Amino acid sequence: MKKKKVIIIVTVALLLLLLLCCWLSYLKVFDVKALLIQDEFLGDRWKLVETDFLRSNYAQMQTVEEFTTKKYAPVSSERTSSYRGLIYQEVFKTKDAYAGRVLFVRPIIDSDQEWVEKEENFVEMEHHADEWYLSCANIHQGRRNCSLIARYTDIVVFLKASFCPEDFSQEEFLDLVKFIDETAGELGLYEP
């Protein structure tokens, strides 16, 4: 009788340990900064001018658990007095996939920039996100604007760039987008 009790206790303990391990593997610790553009990726033509300064009000939503931002300006803008563009990124971790979906559609609904929604500006590109919105267009005085919104379950990434052709190109922007998508895979946000 005593042996049966010991076997039952050991079996229950092992099951609880297995359950705990499964639960811990489900709760992935995720650092939102891991999806930010790396400074060296932009080279010496761009400089970091802001971090964690939110330009949108989306982080104030109750569903956002964590966020981080980066803003870059072209070094060439130091030599001239004119605006030469920016690269700005926000990464949000929401409380669940539904909150991520709501956050994904908000900028599209709120946008006052009509070019973002025009079908002729959509850029087709292979990706692994649950939802993906990528547009590029010539806007003003020779500048090109590109915008990405990507959702990986409960993680939402915004990337916006406005640039002159001598500072940056659409291909370089798409390289940033590819880097973000590949990094999301390395972090386990999708199965590669």
C-alpha cells in the first residue's frame, strides 16, 4: 500500500513538473527592442536622434503592454537647412492577438496620408507576418515615403521612412523590412 502511494505521489509530481515546463515554454519572454533597426544597418549616412519617444498615441491604449521606438535623421540634413527625411520605428507588444489586430488597423484608419492606402503604392513582398501593409510613393520635392505595418500575433511593428534619393532608396527600405521579418522569425514569432 505504501508503494502505491509513493508511485502516485511521484507520478503526480512528474505530471505537475511537465505541466510547469509546458507553461513556461508557452510564456516566452520577449524583448521588444530586439525588433528595432540596428544602428550599424543604416551605416554612416543616418544618425540616431531619438529613442523611446513616442510620436503616436497608440502606446496609451490599455491593450499595449510594452513599446519602444527609434528615430533616425540623415547626416546630410546637418549640412543643409532643409528637411531631408527620417526613418522612424515603433514596436508594440499588446496583451493578446486580438489587441494586436486592433492596433494594426488603427494607423490605417487614422492616417491622414492618402498615399498609404492607394493600391498602386502597395509593395508586394514575401513575408511571414499575420498581417502586413507595405506602401511606397513619391510625395513631395523628390522625396519618397515608405511605410510598413506588420503584426506577428501580439507584436505590432510600424516603420516609416521619408528620404531623398541621395540619402536612401526604396530597396534599402525593403532591406530593413526584410531584416525585421527575418528577426521576427529568429525570435520565434513565426515558424520559418
